[in-house]
Amino acid sequence: MTSAENKTFTRASSLPDLLLKTSCEQFTPDFTADEDDEAYRFQCFCPGLYQCSVTGLVFHMEQEGDVVYRTVPWNRKLLFQHHKQPAGPLFDIKCEQQSVCQLHLPHTEIRSTGGADFLSVAHVNDEGIEFIGPHKVTETHVVINISGFSAFGNVKDEDCPPDPVRALVLLFYRLPVDPDLTSLLNVLLLPKNVVLRDVLRTRKKLVGDERYIEMSPHCKLHPQQEYTLSTCPEDDSVLVEPTKAEFDCDDYDNYFPSFQVNLEKIMKHIKLCLRDSSSSHSVWERRVCLSSSGRPCGPSALNLPPNERLSASRSSFIDGISGPVLKCLLDKLFEKTVITDSERESADEMPNKRDKARFVIDTVRKKGEAASSEMIEALCEVDPFFCEHLGWM
């Protein structure tokens, strides 16, 4: 890693958070302008727990220090020799002051199923690889004690049971080019602890001109299980390839689509349903808006995470939303458990529409990016034209 002094860092924007249930302070790191070898930097000025909003990493700092980190490719051949497989990104971490005493790495396992029992952390350096047993495993992170620095990443036993893990369904839309009306929707099935910023940057280099469609991506998938993707409408103008795809739970380096949806005519919306091929059980279902969909792929697309997007258009939302739309939005937020019973009652008691709209957007925005993302998706379903006017799609 080139020293931090030799790199130019600018402020990174945050992505969907992986907040711990313990007390820690979230920070947004600086990042290098070099997209081919992007690194993050965290400048800490006092002891404590600090979580990176981009990667989900948590650093337990004993004192002030300057931490520089980035994702690097796994040596899968080396892991295979030890009967291990990746269970998270591999992070190359440097801290000249040696002030990090514990590292928390985000994992995807569902602890109630016992999947976390097979987790350990690979420590990769010039001398080889060693495996560190967890100091503790929380619902979201593997915690290890560290004294030196190089590359760290979650791994799990190669023969561990195929228990379900937390996963993401990410959508990338390639717009039609006139006069060709054919467009393409790429559907990626990835483990939840991928660094979304890396996914967007990699897709930008691989594909170029496509748009990332931001919507609620969360689901639970079984490793090595086959899934099918169905669409509505389902006619001759829509072709899904392949008919089945297997979920690869250790895909942390290459971000290729599991499914491609070929659209031979212009469509404003399409409904997608991901099903377990063995049981036909639906594991993820969304209505996707394709008109003016998404944001440009790449780091520039990360300038406004969901909660900041709500803040940026707060006044326009309060002034422009209609009473009926606001009522429908409240219903959806309550159904999605984004707002509580008491918050719903407080909103309903407000006779003034502007006060009610102000209460709703401020309440959701303060709950973070996951809640804000749900609100954006809900409004896109209720009133896509107003949502487009706000710049939320």
C-alpha cells in the first residue's frame, strides 16, 4: 500500500449501513481519486469504536491514528489448500501508529442457524496465511484481536452446511439506444457484506454505460441453491436467461449477473420475482421502475445515499406531496415496519398536511439509510411521477 501521504483523498459517500447494536460512532471515510486502486482513510483523534459507513468495518481504536484500507483479491488457491472459502471481502489494512486493537468484519451468517460457528478470519501477509479464531461473533460482525496489519477477511470451512445467508439482489439497467428499442436488465445475486462501492466501480469498468437501480435489495439465500427469476408481464417481449442460476455465496471479486432480462420493447415498470427452484417459494419480489431508472454506475453514483437524498429534497417533499399520496405512503411505511404504532398515531393526529409530511420525512430520515431506502421505494410505488420530480429515481 502506498503511504497515505502520497495519495490524494476526498470524502466518500456512505452506503446502506450495517449498524452494530453496540455503541459505536459511524464515520464516512476519505478515499483516493484513483478508481483503479481505490483506498479509504480514517483519521481518528480519540479512542473508541468507529464504523465505516462504506465497508461496514469497525475499528476499535486504543488511541489516535491514521488507518488506510482497501479491498484486495483473494488467493483462492491458497484458501483451497486449507479447505477454506471466502466469507467476506479481503481488506488490506495499514495503521502506522498501530492503534487498532480490535477489528470487526461484517459477516452474512444467520446466527440462529449455526452458520456463524464455521467462521474464522484469514490473516494474509507476505509470509503466508494464518487463521484467527473469533474473539466474539455478533449478529452482524466477526470480532478479532489484532496486533499487526496486512490483509484480513472472513472465511468459513469448505464443507460447512449450506445454511441460508443474508444476501442482496442488485439491478443494473442498460438503456435502449435509438432506434434499437432493446434494453437489458442485469440481476446480480451477491452476499450482503460485499462493498457496494466496489461492485459499482467494477461494473463500470466491465460494462460501461449502465445504471444501478437503487431499491431494497435484501433477502436470504441458500449457498449452491438454484433459483429462478420470473417477470410480470411475462410475454414474448421479455426473455430471462438463464432459466435457473445458482447462488454463489463467495463471490467477492467478480460481479457478473446471475440473470439477464432482455426487454424488446420500452417498459416503464416490470415486476421481478426470485424463487427457490426446488420449492417455488418466493424469496424476493419487487416492482421495478425502468423509466429514468437508477443512477449512473460508478463512484459518482454514490454522492447521495438514501437518507441524504431525503434531506436534499425535504422542502420539495413537504410542499409537493398530496394528502392521499401521503396517506398511502404512511400505510406502506407502517406495513414495512419502518414506522411504529405510536409514530403512525402521531402522524394521523396532525391535521395540517405540511406538518404531517415534515414529521414523516424527518422521522424516517433519522432512522438511517435502510429506512430511507424503504421510503424511497414505497413512494416510487405510490406516485412514481412525484418521486421522479424529487429526483429519487
